[in-house]
Amino acid sequence: MALSHSEKHLRVRLGEPFHLDSIDPAATPGLKKKDKDSLSETFEKMHEELAELQARLWAEHSRSILLVLQALDSGGKDGTIRRVFKGVNPQGVRVTGFRQPNSIEASHDFLWRINKALPAKGEIGIFNRSHYEDVVATYVLKLIDDEERQRRFQEIRNYEDYLDRNNIDVIKVFLHISSDEQRRRFQERIDDPAKQWKFSDTDLKTRELWPEYQDAYSEAISATSTDESPWFVIPANHRWSRDYSILQLLLDRLNLMNPRYPKVTGLEDIVIK
């Protein structure tokens, strides 16, 4: 599938030297910081367009989209889902969050639980974390070695190619924030009683491994950003710019797919009494 201008701007190429350090997490691609206060009308129009395209995808019922969201802790996955998909028909959207595998999931291969959560025809599926935890977190925590990680990279490339051939369009997004922004968001959670439940000691332990996670994500993104399932790195320090970029990615991809309402015949002479 051809890529739009916005996709080309944010896309990482397979196998090219890449590191997250090369992208400014405070950047606002396609926007200027002064645009922040004037985006309300733009967002309203984008949400209306997304709702219409999603309705057509749902009615067409032959293809689906899988949006994979990855980020370090406090990267904004939950907020992205809440704000980007505002106003869409919940019937056609399914969100799945992936935490540490439970005992049943751990007794299967690492893609087993992913396969169970794939979007059905007509749906937009959203993964809040994903199979990429099994090549990043597991590697950083030394649960797998590099040989196993490389094997899993190959399995992921093959698997996502399989999804593409079965009409599941995969969009993989990494929400890129700075270490300082993560620190600020963690402190915000600690200071706000309504957000304290989101914070855990594990967050601090993960933060201590910030360089290792940056390296591991950079390597995973470079190794699995294929033509069929590319990675897009979204600067995410600014929520408003992040939301705009992801909305634009979704709109561009859906417009390229151009889902259509099915043609219905035989209704010409029907009159409801």
C-alpha cells in the first residue's frame, strides 16, 4: 500500500540505522507550538472524518485495522486511545491491553495471546502494549538472550506479513517522550489523588533502566518496520501534537483503504407501511 505524506514523514525504514535519540520528543511535526490553542475546530473535523471512515469500514466488513501502541511508562497510551477515538462507534473499535503474561498465556508461545485479540473484519483493533513487550522488556530484563530476540524479530515479521495478507492493516506507533517528561508525569501522578492508582514501584525500577529500554526499542523498531507493517515514531511530549499526528496517520491510512458502504439491491419497490 502506498504511503501518504504524513506517514513518510514519521516512518522508520527496515534495517536502517536508527535510534530514538535522533528524534526530538518535544517536536510538533506539521505544526507550530502557536497552533495549540487554535486546533479545536481542526480536531472536531478530524474526529468527524474518522467516525465516517470507521462507519464505512464497519459496514464494508471485509478488512480491518490494527493500531499497535507502544511507549515507556507514562508515554500516553491511555490518553491517546481516549482522545483520538473520541466519537467513534464503539461497536467497531476493540481495545486490548497486554500486561505481564498470566500462567495460561505464559504456557503458550508469545504470539498466542496476540492472535486471540486480533480485530475482526470491519473493526479497528487497538493494542495497548503488544507482542513487542516480548522482544523489548524480556530482553532488557534478561529473560531472553539476543539469539532468541533475533528469532522473535523474524517471527514477528512473518506474522505481520501474514496479517497483511489476511486484510488486517497494521499501524505501529511508538509514543516517544523524554526522560524529563516522564519524570514530570510520574510526579504528577504521585501528587494527584485521582491519578495515584496509576503509579507503582515497578515504574521506578523501569525508569532506572531508561537507556537500556531506549536501545532495545530502537533496535526492535529498526528490525521490524517492514513495508507491510511500518513503525511510526510520534514525538509525544506534547499531547495535542501527539493526538494530531496519530489522527492524521489513521485518516490517511483509511482514506488510502477507501472503505465503501456495500451496495444493496432489490429495495427499489419496498415500501414500509
